[in-house]
Amino acid sequence: MNTVIDPLEPAASVPNAGAGAGTWSREAVLDVLDLPFADLLYRAQTVHRQHFDANAVQLSQLLSIKTGGCAEDCGYCPQAARYHAGVEATPLMPLAEVVAAASAARDAGATRFCMGAAWRSPKDRDIDQVTEMVRAVADLGLETCVTLGMLREGQAERLRDAGLDFYNHNLDTAPEFYGEVITTRDYQDRLDTLERVRAAGLHVCCGGILGMGESRAQRAGLLAQLAALDPQPESVPINNLVRVEGTPLADAEPLDPLEFVRTVAAARIVMPRSRVRLSAGREQMSDEMQTLCLLAGANSVFYGEQLLTTPNPRAQRDRDLFARLGLHIDAGH
């Protein structure tokens, strides 16, 4: 059973390369984050090379299949109905349009296609339509992923039976900071959905958002909570807050780029077998910052010109950067 880690409760600490689920206290993660920068990157590179091809990057593409109108109050999200962020609510995208977008993503080099819908929790009739999309995308030879909000009993199994590979459900931040960002659901709700996803035999995509006003200790708390999931997530998206006018976090102080890199490196160390993915916020990252993240152990990116509602680096810019770094595309999980 996934449970919230108490930040004041001592936990076992095995701060070694290759440490597995349940072995990282937040104090141990904070010790990693506090390392001198060169030592931190060296350690992250060492762990990365033990488990992955250091010169490979996996490409995923994300499509918003149902945008806006969400009942949640996530402070970072322009899709919340209560905010005036210029995002119009749309119905679920027609199947043919999803298939066309997935085909284009595959032709552009993506190996995983992720579909996101702005729901608090999908209804069974919504699952009926999404399963058709999952089957169609899987038939194209792509890995499939969806993010649909909280799942009820039996819904994860239906998605699995349609051919779903991954379910994305982020923890967002540390348990004790969560209430500063979201009040319409609690942390255990997120852990319960992850439990249902695992019980159905699906792969887990689960990460967080940096730069929402949290402290380094709270970033350590997020990583400790992610590392405690058993098994650890196969994919860990690390998002850099995109400050959107009209949302409560529009005026958040930008995170120091080197602090973002530190967090990526620590994620690699505490979750050595997970794909660490650069996600939202790449449009604002320089090539040099992204290169440091890749050096720190990130080995997956969201690819394409649009995420759910925010821009992403143009595909050719990514291709050019990968070529300059001598990276090749990895199609594996």
C-alpha cells in the first residue's frame, strides 16, 4: 500500500547507487541534493551508465484529447475552470484526429504517445471512448500512455485490456507542500490511483513540478516519496513550472536552473532504473541547461511543439541538439 511519508518520521537510508524502493529517507535525498555540483553530476552519471545507454534519449509526444473545464484547483494549471487563463473548454477529440496526431508523432520519431484529458475523474462512458483511442494508437506500433485524473475501481483494468502501457499520475510536490498548491483532492487520493494502476499491471509514469515556491528540502521530500513507490515508476517526468497568466502561480519566482539540474541528478540517483523525462518548461530552457539535465541522467523528453496547453521546443531544435550531443533515439521502455 502506498502511503504518505511523514517528513518528521525517520526512515531507512541506503544512499548508494542502485538504491531501490523504500530505501531513501528525505534526509538522505537532501544530502544528495546538497552535494557539490561536480560530485553530484559525477555520481548521477555513474548510476546512469550502470542502467542505461548514456548516449540514448527516448521521445514521447503528448496530446490533449480533452482540454479545459477541469473542476480541480491546481494552482499551476490553466485548464482549471475557475481560472481565467485563456484556455477554452473543449469536448473529447474525435478518434480520427487522435489517430492522425499519433501517426504524425510516430513519423517524427516519437516512440510513446501520451493522451491527456482534463478530468478530475473520468466517467465510465469516458473510458469507453478512451479505450478506442488506446487500441488505435497501439495498432500504430506506439507505446501508449494516458493521464485522465483519478481512477475508480475497474477503470485501470479496462484501460489495460485495451492495450494501455503507461498511466501518468503525478504527485506534483512533497506531501507537506501539496496543500499550498491543490485543495480539491489530497495526497492519498493520488497514491490510491497509483495503487490501482499498479494492481492492474500497468506501467507507472509519475513525477512532479519544480518551481512552485517549494524549498530544496521539499524537493527532497517529493523525490523520497517517488522513490518509495514499490516498484518505482518506470517513467519520472520532471516539469519546470510554466507560469501562466491567470493562474495562482503566474508570479512564482523562477527556479534557479542549476537547482533544476540538481533535482534531475538526484532523481537519477534515487530512481536508477526509471526513465527521467524532461517535460513541461523546456521551451524556456537553453540548450546548455537541457544538456546539463541530460548529463545529470535525464534520458527522455516530451517531443513536439505543444504539450497539453503550453508550447514545447520545435522538433527540429531538439533534433539539432541531439545531433550536436551525439545522442541517438532509444525506443525502449
